[in-house]
Amino acid sequence: MLRKDFVICKTRNLLNEFMTPIITDADKPRQKFLRQAVAAILLSGSLIVTEFAGWIHDDCADIFHRLKRLLNHLVSPSGSLAAIVDAYRQTAARYIQPDTPIIIDLTDMAKPRARRMKYLALVRDASEKKLVPGYWCVEVYAHLNKKRILPLSLDVFSIEDPAVGSQNLQIYRTVKAVNKVLDGKGIWIADRGFDGLNYYETWFSEKCHFVVRQRGDRFVVLPNGVRIMQTDLVEQMRQRQIAAGLACDIVFCKVRLPDNQRQLYLVASWLPGIEEPLILLTTLVVENIEQAKQIIWYYKQRWSCEEASRFLKSRVSFERFRIRRYEAIQRLAILAMLAMGFLSWIFLRSKRLVCGLFGFTSRFRKESKFAYYRLLDGLQTFAKLYRLYIVGCRIKPLKNG
């Protein structure tokens, strides 16, 4: 069994190693805030300031002054975390390979009871399946080996914000910012919500490889110049394979978009018992069945985005912002990204610490295959058992604990 002081020391050292290159260019007050906030969010499992502030013990003996200090960092006009996000992505980029899946998705942040919050817009609440007040969030994750998920963006925005302009413009800014740091590495994976000409133009301009699920109603142009709808094309290819006595679960062909000369490939797959095919459009070369299967595998990695989003909402309370300031919500989302990034850092850097924290895992010992639940549960159980707190900028047990 690992000693208590080893787990504390190793966690503290890894947090310091993770945060130091990210906050190097920030001033000292902001460095202190970021170290304390990320650690407190992990130990408390909450983005509610009044909840994670209780895990911080510093020179602000009165909790009122501690909350005021934390809130000032979240709402201050000079408190932009753009440089912090860029430094974090620079750190994450070292783990991205040319074939790493980069998953992008758009999620809602419903605020059905909100009335006077800044820049409130209508969003589609996935749970209620109706339009409610709230904000949107562009999520970008890198899927590493063994289901290690590195969040690269959690950009909260509202189309009512004059600085945003539109949803397409915000997605373009996010893709451009992430791709600039990755230097073109990775393969972007998206669901059919990103099957739009504006998004394709973004990826073409950034010279990104992509795999995008299709709605099926888009027209494409074959090498012989024939213009045909995707659903008709894949059905024709399937019927030709059946007539030739060949397997017809997967078909593929070379295509291009109308008014664009970029060479693309269309891949379609049918699952047993499902009539509607899975249709994918990609920049990757598909000349044989093995390459077609690889494209389908890339798309399946998109589900890790759903797992990561669900993890943030259930274990870091990503949707439970008890704060009304639009800017504060954006910065709390960045803190949530850094918190999950640190968990990925533990997986990548210390197998021994992972095993030690898994020893404290209870609720998610067997129920979840997504190891982030077990890791965070182990860290929080360990913290409560040995009464860990953030003292200054370091994780320590209380002297009387």
C-alpha cells in the first residue's frame, strides 16, 4: 500500500509541474489564483465558488474576503485567461500526433430560470428537447491512446454577444486557435451538425484533415463530373456490390464538393438491423476496405467527446454555475478544462500514483469504464480521508488533521 505522504507529495509535484509552464507569464496574484482554483475544483468536484473556496486556506482568514478575492479574479476586466489557454494548448500539443483524433462538438449550457443574465440566447436543451435561455460551448478534445482525453477548448459563447457575431464565426475562431498551436497535426472528427459549407471552408483554409458525418442530403460531384445526392450515391454503390456478389456493409468512392476542387472521399457503412447508413466525408485517402474501416474507427472515437462532456457535467458540475456574470462563466469553463487536463497529466505521467488513487476509489470502482471517474473519485476520497486543503499554493493536510 502506498504511503500517505507519497500520494500527497506526488500529487502536489505533478500539479506544480503541470501548472508552472502554463502560468509562467501571468502576474503573481493570478498565478496564485490559478493554482488554488484548479486544485480546489478537483478536491471539491464543483465549479461553484462558495463550494470550492472552502478547500482553500490562506491569509484571507475570513471566508467573505476569500470569496471576494476569487470572484474578483473571475469578473475583473483585466483578468483575461487567453494567454493561459494558449500556454496550456502549447503543453498539450506535445502529446498530439499527426493521426490523433481531434473531436469537436457543440453543447448547450441551459439556464431555463435565467432572465437577466448578460447576453442570454436561446439554446436547445438536450434533456428537455426544447428551446430555453442559455449559452453555447464549443468543445474540442484530443483522443490519446487508452482513452486518455485532453480537453483543448471549452469556449462558452452567446450569439447575442457583439464580439461573437455568429455561431459559425465562433467555431472558426476556435478551430483556428487550436490548429495554430497544433501546427496542423491531428484529424478533426465531427458529427453531422458540422456538415456545412462554412465549416468545410474553415478546415480547407486551415489545411486540416477531417472526418465529418453527413446528413445525406448534400450533393457531391464524382470524378466523371456527375452530380448526385449522397444517399443516392451510396445506395447505388451498395446495389452494385450486391449484384456482383460482394460484401456490401462498407462502400467508398472519390468525390468533391460542388464549386470546390479539393479531392475528398465518401465512406458509408451499414450496421445490422439499421437501414440508414452511416455516411462520412473525409480528406483522408480511402483506396481500399482497410482504409475505409480506419475512417469509421476515427468517427467512433467521437463518443469519447460525449464521455468527457458527461464527466465534466456530472463530476465537476460544469453546468451548475451559481454566478450571473457572462465573463465569469467563460473563465470557470477554462478552469474546468485545466482541471480535466491535470487528470490527463496524471495518467500520462505517473502510473504509480494512478494505482494508488484507484485504491481509494469506491463508487466508480466497477461501474464505469471511463477511468477519469475512478481517478477523480479516488483523489477526492483520499482528500477527505486525510483532510487535504490548499494552503497558500500547495496541497497540504491540516496540522490538526
